[in-house]
Amino acid sequence: MSTLALIVLVLTGLAFVLVPGALAYLAYRHPAARTPIGIGIAAVTAMAAVVVPIALR
């Protein structure tokens, strides 16, 4: 595996952890919006819907 591919893989994995976590935290701080776990799951689903077709190409 090349270094560039490894860096992209690590950064993508980091984004898959940080983005849903940040959105869940925002939902936790503003409870009228939605449930935090639902926001986190929706974020992971949306990110996977974008990344998986690109990765399978």
C-alpha cells in the first residue's frame, strides 16, 4: 500500500469518527433538535453513501 493511500485511509477513518461525534455533541447541547444518537447514525450513513461508491470505483 502506498503512503498516499494509507494517509487517505487514515484521514477518512478519522473523519468517520470526528464528524458524527461533533454532530452528536451539538445535538446533545441543543436537545430540542433531535436525539444525539440519531444524528450520529445519520451522519455516518450519509458519509458512507458518499465514500463507498467512490471506493468501489
